[in-house]
Amino acid sequence: MSLKSFIYLLWSIALISCEKDVKKISEADASSLVDKELLNNIELIYTDSGKTVLKITAPEMLSYAKGNYSEDEFRKGMQASFYNQGILSNTLISKYALRKTEEGKTYLSDQVVLINPKGEKLETAELIWDERNGRVSTNKFVRLSRADEIVQGYGFESDQNFQKGIIRSIEATFPANKIMSEEIK
């Protein structure tokens, strides 16, 4: 086998190998990705003074930027873990999220769940995180579950650390010993 034939053989093998790794997408899918960047299996870590304050993981993030406008879309859901002094303080999960950078807001929807280390769980259909003002809110139905009580209502607002919150139009279920005084028992 001549050197020229050998080089041709290697080049052919390389091309065939590369073809197998290329994913083909439809023309419609390709045109929908113009001016966008599709990232898979992402992990974004935000730090302050060397300490993690927020970690976002998602199976997919579609990032769009044009001029001064940009947004990040999490079409397959996302999970955000909030840290305070390096310790996990809250975990926020949703099946869809859209972050609009210029507004400084993230819109979470489709089974939004917030869980804290105390075992408290907040569930709603939609939650808006105003990053600039450090607030989260919704006008939708919310349900807060604790070990021995359930509080639900329409409308919720809190600081972004979920330490001081308000549930509007409230309905609650408490154990009797929390409602009745010691004298009545």
C-alpha cells in the first residue's frame, strides 16, 4: 500500500467517524435557533466573596441575546439551590422558567415547588422572582405544607430567602393543640 493510499484511507476513516457524531436537526429546528444558544445539562454557580449563593441546574437552557436584550429559557425545567453563608437555605424547582435579564426578573411556572431545610414546602403554579428588589410573588393559588399544618390561599409575597412571607386569602388547617389553649384541654 502506497503512502498516498494510506493517507486516503485514514482520511476516509476520519470522515466516517465524524459523520456518526454529528446530530442532524430539521431545517425548522435550525431556524428556531437563530440568535440563540442551546446548552444541555447545565450547572450555573453564583458566588459572593468566594461562597456559593446560588446554584442552578437544568437539563437544557436556551439563551437568546440580541442587542441589549437577553433572556434564558429553561424549557425542560430547572432547580435552583439558594445558600446562606455557604449552607443550603432553600431549593426551588419548576418545570419551566424564563429569565429576562433587562427586567431583572425570572418567571417560574408549571408545578413550582419551594422546599426549605425545615421540611416546609410551598407549591404554586407560578412564581415571579424580582432579583433587583429581592422579592418573590404570585397571584395564583399557593399551598404551604409543614409537618403538622397546611396553609393555602391566593397570592403570596416574600423576600427571596423566604424568611418573611405573606399568603393572602388564607385558609388553614392546624392541629387542635395549636388552636385550643391548655385550659380547654
